[in-house]
Amino acid sequence: MNDRTQYINYSAQVDECRYYRDQLWTAPELLRMTTRPINGTQKADVYSFAIILQEIMFRAEPYFIDMEPPQSMTRDCTFIIMCFSEM
């Protein structure tokens, strides 16, 4: 295998990894659709926002599971919800 073939294979793997990584914030109902709405849906936005909040709260990758949440989590969640409800 020459250098060009190795680069093409690596590039395809990186692109595939990036594609699936970007799907982590997509709501399951949108993933099941063959044709997705251009602007998404409000329910999908809420789902994505919840994933982002989890990342902020745990300071970890999406879908991180920790059996002992941080002590400040309730206070932080309340603060975030209050900030967004005032918008």
C-alpha cells in the first residue's frame, strides 16, 4: 500500500468518525427520518440543548454517566433554567 492509499483510507476514517460524532447531538426521531426538516424541530432542539447542558454540568463528553453527580449540580441547573426562562 502506498502513501496516497494510506492517506485516503485515513481520511475516510476521519470523515466517518466526524460524521457519527456530529450525530451525538441529533434527536433520535430526526435520525430515523430519511428526509429531515431543514430547520429541524422544536422537540429536537430541546433534545440537543439537554445534551449540551449535560456536557456543561459534568464537563464531559455527551452521554457521560456518573453515579455521583457534582454537589453543585442542583444549584447550577436551577441557575441555568432561570437564565433561559428570562429570555
